[in-house]
Amino acid sequence: MNRNTRTNLATYLKDGLRYDGRKPTDFRDITIETDITRSAEGSARVRIGKTEVIAGVKLAVQKPYPDRPDEGTMMVNAELRPLASPQFETGPPGDWATELARVVDRGIRESKLIDTATLCITPGELVWNVMIDLVSINDDGNLLDAAGLAALAALKTTKLPGLKDKMVDYEHRTNDKLPISDAEPLPITVFSVDGHQFIDPTYEEEDAYDARLTIATNKKGELCALQKGGEGPLSIDEIDKMVHLAVDKAQEVRKKLPR
Amino acid sequence: MAYPKRFDGRAWDEPRPMEAKVGVVPRADGSAMFRIGNTVAIAAVYGPRDLHPKFMQNPETGILRCDYNMLPFSGHGDRVKPGGGRRAREIGMVMENAIRPVIDLKDYPNTVVDVFVDLPQTDAGTRCAAITAAAMALADAGIEMKELPAAVAVGRVSDKFVVDLNYDEEAHEDGAADIPVAMLPRSGKVTLLQMDGDIQPADLKKVLQMAHKAIIKINEVQKAALKARFADK
């Protein structure tokens, strides 16, 4: 953590200010593009300010797990490549990439966005495996919220590939959309420094927080995943305030999703 | 048993449509995107910066390190397992060889210039697109370069000699030769040369001359993108 940044940030936030002129609870500009790569079954690019994340969904078939013979599977993986930040390194996913992927995964899984029963092709024999890869292109802070939004936008535009002799026929995609519910889970991370709360940090601000709480909510405003990060403790009242902020902000962000 | 016309209607010596943009990764010291047909490469440069582990440092010069990475959803069929592998490692190495002749890092001893290339979408010619994007990113990072290298694949598809093979051409049922070439456009010197497939010795010279012509065209696209970047400022 950068102590000077923390002191300055706390001083600014006390007066409701940010370095870049935003209010503590303002997002930067958000843009969402979909179908950004032809090789994925679904894809999206999300920009929040200068932060950029792309999400790609690939579908494959596999044998179901023996204890769930009539359910497909899904996985979320994050690649925080050294292309995106001088802090990232080559090699297997580190702590941050693992946490990011797991928190986005929980939001999608627990909101029942994907009903795994609908991914069953032949019970006991063949099911779809939905693989969501999240890749950072530029890290200017708040990668997790961007990744959660990119994952949802990519899933909304995912179409099933063809099937031939129990094999995927990637050359002949169908027009059938991947069946998903309208839960629209979105993670919003609220940061706290010296008792002041703010969202959507730049990488500079992200280097100076005491605690963060990622709150994934569905379209109805119900909670579907939580993750506290950082070393600073939070009071119950602070958490309550963070949750309400996240619910409101998620509704705001949802308006930008492709229909 | 012939290839009368290219699958996508191009002339034999015509590269696919190109697009280039410099400055696409703001956190990096230099960056660029290069698209040729359906192959897209994004390159970012960091450095010269401290090199760790320390035993890799060279007190006489900075070193160049290239990392090539197909994103998991960028392949033609199945998901590409992340984490690279032998192919990615080899391509990183030949990229370094393709670029090193034009840069001089003697003023930056013990440092590294890192080049990372990620490909979100691929349709053959990925190492060539990676080199072309990397060259622009290095120039954007202010690394002194004697020339701006560019690369393209040439080769044989069935009975024809072609420039910039796409995936369908590489997989032509009559057989093909895929020859990725990087060149220094002004001097015409070759800094990357590999081949998969088969070709007659006399024909190699012919396709390399085709490559040089295409590389001059690609170089124009690179230069225009770099000029556009600095016109903004």
C-alpha cells in the first residue's frame, strides 16, 4: 500500500472529492461492445475509463460428472496478463487472478444465471461445458467489476455451436442462444479508506484502500455473492451502507447491457 | 488438383485487409494493435526496466524478451489451454531474433525490454502479426530502432505461390508450404524464416521476393499508424 496516496485520498474523500473530479460514488464512463472475436461463441469488451477487459465464452461437450449425470458445467478463468500492467507477471494465475475469477464465478453460479440442467444433451452421456475466460487488456483499476460485466455481456450474446456425432462442430454455429435466466448478476466493489467509501478506483486509488467489499446482486436487488478484501475491518453499519450502494450502482450499470 | 482462385478472392500476392492502431494499452510504455484479415495481435512494451532474477542481467546491454500468447478463446475450434506451451515459447524466441537486429540496448545495461503479445482472434499468420504489432509498440515506447521490421507468411497452396495464407489455405487438401518471414523493409534483410510444408529450392527465392513486396505494404500501414498516434498529441 502507498501511504502517501492513502493520506491524500482520505483527505480528498472527506470533502467528497476524487483526483479525477468524480464524486466518490461515480463510475467512470462505461462502454460495452459484444461479438468482438469470431473464434468465441460469445464475447464482449468492457471499458471502464481506461480499464479494459475482454471476455470470451467457449463451449465444449464432455461426459457429465457421475454425481450429476443430467447437468452441464461452467467455469470462469481470469488471465491477468503482463500486457495489461507492469504489476502482472507471466506464469500461472496469481492470487488476484484467482480471486477475481472465483468471485465472478460465484455471482454467476449463485444467481442461477446458467441453469446447468439446460446444458444436458444426453443424460449420463453428454453435456455442455461453458468456459468463460476473462482477460485484462489494460488495468487502470476496478478489474473485477469490469470482468463481471464483461462475463455477463458475453454470456448474453453466446450462441451454441453445432453438434455432429457427439462432437462440437465449431464451423457451423446455430442461431440458438445459450439458455440463461434474466438474473443479470453484477459484482460491484465498494472500497473504504479511513472510513470513507468510494467505488470504481483508478489503479492509483486501488493501491491505497483499507478494505473492499465486492457485492454481487441480481436484477431484483438480491445478494448472490460477497467477498471482503483488504486488511481493514468493517463495521456492520459500514457493510450495510456498502451493500445499499452496490445495489443502486448495479441497477445503474445494468442499463448499459445489451438487450 | 489445383487452386484456380483464392478462397477469399484475393490476388496471389495480395495480403489480407490490414488495420493498425498505436497506443491501445495506456498502462504500457508502448503498445499497438495489428489486424490482418481475421488475425488480431495486441502488443505491449514495458521497459527498459530492472531485470529479475539478477543472474539474467547483462552488464553490457539491456536484453529483449518477447512473450507470445494466444488467448483461450482465440483458436479455430476448441478452447486454447492458457499457460502457453512449447509452441508459444518457440514463437517468443523467434520473435526476439526477428526484432533484435534493429534495436540497440547498450545504453541500458542490466535491464530488460519486455514485449507481450496477446491474440484475441486468430486465422493463421499469428507470429507475423505479433512481430508487426511488436515493432510498432517498440517504436511507440521510444526504443531506438534502425528499421521497423514487419512480417508476413508466404508459401505454396496446391500449385500456386501466395502471400499471407489464411487458415483455409494452410489446410488445403493438395498440401501447402507455410513460410513466415520477417524482414527489414528498406534493406530487404530477413530476420525470421521458418517453414512448414514443402517447396522446391528454386521457388523459395521467388516467394521471398513476394514477401518483400508485401512487407513494404505492411510497413506503410505501420508507419501511418505511428504517425496518426503522434498527430493526436
